[in-house]
Amino acid sequence: MSQAADERRALVDKLANQLHARVLSGELPSGTRLRQEALAEEFGVSRTPVREALRKLQAGGLVELQPNRGAVVRGLSPREIRDAYEVRAALEALAAKLAAERVNREQLKRLTQAQGEFRAVLERTAARRRGGREIGEPQVRRWGSANDDFHQTIHEASGNEVLTATLAQLHRSFPRDLSRLVVSESTAMLEANVREHEAILEALSRHDASAAYELMLKHVGRAGNLVTLRVEQRAVAPG
């Protein structure tokens, strides 16, 4: 393969990776139209590598190429969400069980720091809502970052590389804007989510593998039920 071809493929991969990250972070929510002209201008490239990057995302299931609309960020069906969360709940529970048996002091420290972030977001959110304001985007990002740290630390503590890689692949294929529903619904719902994380941390701290497994299974299952319900409601909402 020529150097020019290698450089073109590298550019397409770079564009696809950047767009992929935006979709999974929720920056580009489901239903967003991806205009080739605008993306080409933003990235400072021609439309050809943008078009190839979008096709690559289509092959990965994150983008749909629709007649007369072009590329659109794909929304998952309630069935797909339910199926994904069933798998994720089982794998996350296994990771928590193994982590309870193998977690070290440094990992427990990181989990405690993430829990502190959850509490800080909860307090900030409650204060904003008492003042009649919605939760701000910085707080949503802060909660998402703490949530990632919490679960990824448990994956690491499980000591099972195959399990960690499988969970990472599942997360990479799942748009993150869906999980924002958990933090944006209500203060009471966010508080319940924080308490669930706290209970999991306590089980890990006392190395109770059975409790860690059951708590994580219920935690992820509840989140899956919520997300599925809200997506179903969106599908039947007027307009």
C-alpha cells in the first residue's frame, strides 16, 4: 500500500474515532444529523474522508445513512437496550464479586474518591433545583466521569483481563447519552443511585463477594429498566 493510501486511511480512522467518542459521550445524542459539509469544514478536510468515516461508523452500528437525511446518530430500540443491560448487569456483577476478593488499598481509595464526587454532584444538583434551576452540563459531565472511574476501578480490581476487555467493548458500543437520564431525572433518583454505589463500595471494603455481586446486579438492572422505560416513552411521545 502506498504512503498516500496509508495517510488517507489514518485520517479516516482519526475522524471516525473522534466522532465515535462524541457519540458515546453524549455530545452527539441519538437522532443528531451529521452533515458532511459541516464536519469537513470543522476538521479542515475534504468531504471524502468524512464520508468514509461515517460509513465506518455505520458499519459499527452507531450511525444510520438515511434517504434524504444523510448520516444520523442511531438511536437504540428498547429491546436492544434491554438486551445490552441484561448482559452488562451479569458481567458487572461478576466483576464486583471478583473485585471484592481481590481489591487493594489503592483501588479502594479511588472508589472512595469517586463516591465523594457522586455526593458532591448530588449536593450541587439539589441546590440548583431548590433554586428552580436545572442541573448544569458541567455537573452531568462530572457525574459521568465519576461513574466511569467507579466502574472501571472495579473492572481493574477484578483481575480478569477477558472480563475487563468484554465490558470495555460493551461500553464502546453503547451511546452514553442514555445514561444521562439517570442523573437528569430527579434529585431523588440521583440520590438513590448514589446510595447504590455507596452500598457496593461498603461490600467491596469488607470483601463480601456475595453482597457485592447482588448489589451490582440490582444496581445495573435498575438503571437498565429506567433507560428502557424512558426510551419507550420517547418513542410514543407526540411530535
